[in-house]
Amino acid sequence: MQITQGVSVGLAALRRNKLRSVLTTLGIVIGIATVVAVVSLGGGAEHIVLAEMEKMGAASMIICFRPSHIEREDGVYVRNNTTEQLEYEDGDFILEKCPNITNVLVTSGERDFLVRHKRTDQTLQVEGVTPAYQAVQNWYVEHGRFLSENDIERRDTVCVIGSKVRKNLFHGADPIGLEVKIGDERFTVIGVMKEKGSQLWDDGWDDRVIIPFSTMRTRFLNPGWSGVGHIRVQAGSFEQVDQALMELKIALRQRHISEKYFRFFTLKEAIKQLGSTSRTIQVLLGGVAALALFVGGIGIMNIMLVSVTERTREIGLRKAIGAKRRDILIQFLIEAIVLSLCGGFIGVFIGVGLVYATVNILTTFVMKGVTWPVVVSFQAMLIAFSVSACIGIFFGLYPANKAANLMPTEALRHD
């Protein structure tokens, strides 16, 4: 029997029993739709998170800070009572001693202050930084200028504001050269940052006021405290992060008693954790899909056995006029594969529809304003069709073999 003829016979058998065929393929449809939807939605979510991480700064960033608790050798966390603090001078030392680190940012950490302009006031995050802030945080001035080394050295009372600060305090007017009052101190606005925004979480980037690190220390912090909030460094590339982290730890070990009093965080580590979490979720949901496919395969086997019983006389007649065992085997095997592939095709169609519907619901009612890319994985679709064909072969082989082994005389006597 030719393959095209077998497919034609298989489709004819499906058309004769439409409802039965649809119910039989339901498990295949659910399983394939789940695979396509999960992989596609997971790809879109991962794309959003990676884009947000890139907004926070390049993926080559390393953050170092002094935690309130540290882990002992026995795994127990205890209060960090050491007098060791990250210092402003650490930044220059790190940049000098670490060849794989291209930029070093020293910050005071964010603190909430009441910021006023004329009769308008708002509680905003104020952060003291060094000039490397733009490069490390991947956030640049749109209007005016950023803080300079001279501003740091002179401890100038100047500031750079986010786009929302300009909108809320200055009502969209040009703020360059105008004054704002941070706490009880007057600052002159010298720049406005580009709108950064956030799709998943609001870190208040555009509601932020940035001032020189030295000014923050002398005007707002404890005069006796010489430490810094964070040191954020940028490796030369994503691939150099691990080596840069090792160099950073060695540099801090030279400047302080030990690097164990400080904690290090890399976006590379977060990306790995994201990928691991995404894979875990996909495996779990993939297990559900596999169960649905297995049930669907059993349904195909069952319906093919019923079909063999119903068509026993047809099989006997075909064998009587010369059909070989192989021809009968191929015919019923093709029918099972066609049945399974039809379920796979419908499942892919429904899976893609589920992706678009889910994204539309999430962005309309749950995550308003988020641009969620619909990443339909053609690889997942190809795998889905392949799995459908394999299910048809695996679960259709036994019924096809049973049909092929029927003796013509016995089959013709079947009522």
C-alpha cells in the first residue's frame, strides 16, 4: 500500500466517526497545547526579566555591600559585628588592581527625603553617587549634565533628577539652574535623567534624586561614619564576571581583614537562577503535559482496537484478494499516526491561541502597562508534532499488528 493511499484511508476513517475521533485525540490536544503554551509563555517572561535586569545595569555588574549578618563556617548566620566597612578609597584601589573591572561606582545607598520646589513637595529617594553611575547603571542624562569629579571634590550642592521628579515638582518646565530643597538643604538642578521606567516592578528610578557622594556624606550622614552603602563594579564583559569577582575579593582582602565580612551579588548569578527556576517550572508542567499525552495515547490504542474489531470482515476481504500482512499493518499504523497528528495540529493551534489570550489578559488586568512579547517557540511546535507522530506509532503498533495477524478465513466469518 502506498503512503498517500494509507493517509487517504486513515482520513476517511476519521471522517466516518468524527465525534469519536475528536474525543480520542482530546488527551493529545491538551498535552500538545500545554507544551506549546508553557514554553512560549516562559520564553516571553524570561525576555521581560532579562530586559529589566539590563535596565538596572549591564549583566556584567557586581554589587558589593556590608550585610547585617554573615554566615559562619558551620552555616549559621550571626550578626556582623566587625568594624570593617567599605570605604570610598576602595573604589580607586579596585579600579587599579582589577584588570577585568572597567568601572567602579561608590554609592551611599538610597535614603528617603522630603524634596521641595516652591509650594510642591514629595518624599523621594535620594542617593549619593560618583560619576561612574551612568555607565554602571546604564542610565544617562537626557538634559543638562551629570555629576563630575569636581562636584565630588568640592562637595557641591548640585543634583540630577529623574523624569518623574521633573514632571511632579517642576510640572514639565525646564529645571536646569533651579533650586530644590532636600531636607533643609538647598540644591541646584544640573541635569535630568532619561526616563528609565520599569515593566515588572517599580524601583523608583524616575522618582530619584542623585547628588554627589561627598555631599551626601557631609550634609546628611553621620559625620563619624566613613563607610559607603554599596560598591558596584562593572566587568569588561558578561564572560569576565567570574574573573572580575575573584579579583574584587582579592582586592578587598588586601584592603580589609577579610572579604567574608562583605556580600557579593552578580546579575549573572540572578540570570542563572532565573533560567533554573524557569526550567523547573517547565519540567513540572511538562510532566502534566506528558501525562495528558500518555492518556491520549491510550485513547488512540483503545479506539484503534475498536476499529480493528469493527473492520474485521474488511481486513479478511482485503487479505483474501491479495493484501499482504505488511499492507494491513501499514494501513492501521498510518491511521493511528494520522489520528495522533491531527490531535497534535489542533493542540498547537490551541496552544498558540492560549498564549495570545493569556498575554492579553495579563497585560490588560494583572500587569497593566507591561509589554509581554509573544515568543512562540517553533522548536516546541516541531517537538510537539514529532511527539504526536511517535505516540501514533507507539500506541498504534499493537492494534495494527493485531489486524495484520488476522487469518482471512477467520476474519471473513466474523459477524
